[in-house]
Amino acid sequence: MKEEGRICHSPLEYRNEDELMEYAICHKKEQSKTRCVKGHFVCNACHISGVDRIIGICRKETPKNPVEIVTGLMSEPFCHMHGPEHHIMAGCAFLTVYKFAGWLGCI
């Protein structure tokens, strides 16, 4: 699987030591070992911003196939191939379907 940066889609590089880096979009500065080979860095807050969007979308979904929910989430512009969004997508889709099936009364 090819890893690419979110800004220019150049390959990522992993440095041995943390370095203070600034995200060009929000200008937040953080220590990191990861950036693309062109020097672009994405701060943690921006990197995980899609997670909140996934939860919001799932809360508005109506009962259907979880595969359809995941497919819809993957087509959203905030969803990046190597972003943290992919770690929670399937679980959120299944919980959404379970909730509407009456199996999760507490969510």
C-alpha cells in the first residue's frame, strides 16, 4: 500500500527524531517525525477532523446495509486513504445499523 501526503500526495517520509513542524493550512506547530518528501506536515487536530464528521453522518443515517454506509463515507471529501477515518468507519456503520434494528437502545 502506497502512503501519500494529504496536501500534495507525495510519498511520506518518517524521520528518526521529532522536529517542530508547521501545518501550512491552520499554522499549528507540533513535534512530529512524519511529513511528505516535499516537507508538508498535517497537524493532529486536522488529521483527525474527519472522525467527528463520520459520527455526525452516521447519526443522521437511516437503517440500511453497513456496506452502503461505509461506501458513502469513503466518497466524502474528508475521507483520506491513509487517514484515521478508516479505523472507525466499519464500526460506526455497524453500530448505526444495529441501533436502527433496535439492538442498541443506549446509543
